[in-house]
Amino acid sequence: VPELQKFAIRVLSLTCSASGCERNWSVFERIHTKKRNCLLQKKMNDLVYVMYNSKLMRRQSKKIERIFEDIDSDDEWIAED
């Protein structure tokens, strides 16, 4: 318990500041305009479409065709009365 108490004191003693977040948001707002937002969303949709379909194709190509031959009677273990 003393170790947990020390950890809690250290965490709760940390100072909070939003200045770093505000800088990130201002840069983000300059880069992420409405026009670019639409382009990025379209590119993202296209990328997801391509990635999903390529994964499907890989899965389909790796599919193993299983051939089950007729097996002679394997019911010898069944005891008849």
C-alpha cells in the first residue's frame, strides 16, 4: 500500500497545462481545412476499400481445397448386438 500511496501522490502532484494542446489544435486547424477534410475522407475511404479487398483476395488465394475421399466403412468399432 505505501508504494501505491507514493505513486498516487506523484500523479496527483503533476501540474496541468493546456498550452501544448492549444498549439497542436492551432496547427491542426491551419492544415485541416474543409476542402482538405473532404479530400482526406475520400482518400481514407478509398484506402479502406482497397485494403479490405486485397485482404479478401489474399485470404481467397490461401484457401486450401479440401478433398474428402470416400472412406471405407470406419464403423468397426460399433458393437452390434
